[in-house]
Amino acid sequence: MVARSAPLCLATSLLFLLCACRPLYIPPVPAPLELPERLEVDAGGVVDAGTPRLEVELVNVVEPVWLAVQWFSPANDEVASESVWVTQADEGTVLTLLLPADVEVVPGRWRAVLSASGRVLRQVSIEVP
């Protein structure tokens, strides 16, 4: 009699284990998030006469804001920064931001980080030969 109840006990245990792996409810689907509009830019970097240059197109300017750029050398040190005030009237224009003349340019990968209102918008790498 014990031999017959062992397979029944095993089958019952497996049934309970399989049921335990299934969710007991269907999770609710969250409502879609409405993201606020923010400054949109398109940026690219070039080397002009051995100096990194950043060209920034203002795609969508929602409100007047300071557009900041931080320059990082190949050693990953912040070597310069500047800010430009942009308004809705500047939308569609292309800004040219140069590495300041007092910064020594060395060969390697330079980075420029664009930010506005505490948010990073873009990071651009520029390879200086």
C-alpha cells in the first residue's frame, strides 16, 4: 500500500510546484508617460587647423535656456567650459563652439559634453591627430 501512494504523493507534489510558478494575477498596464518637451540639439565635431570645433544645430528650443559645453582632454580632465544663451528665435540655427585658445591641444580623443537645465543632451568625441 505504501508503494502505491508514493507515485500519487509525487504527482501531487509536482502539481503544487507547477502551480506555484504561475502568477496569481495579471499585472495592470501602466498609463503611458507624457514626457515634457525639452531642448533638442544635433551636434558633431570636427578638427579645424588642429583645434577641436563643435557644431551644434538647435533643432527644438522649447524655452530660453543656457546651453553649456564642457571640454575634456584626452587625459579625461575638464579643461574648459562655456555657456550660450539660446531662445526660441535661435531655433534652426547652427552654433559653432571652439575650444578656447588658451587650452593646449594635444593629439588624442577630445570630448565635448552639451547640457541644458542640468540634463546632458549630447556627448561628442573629436579625434585630434
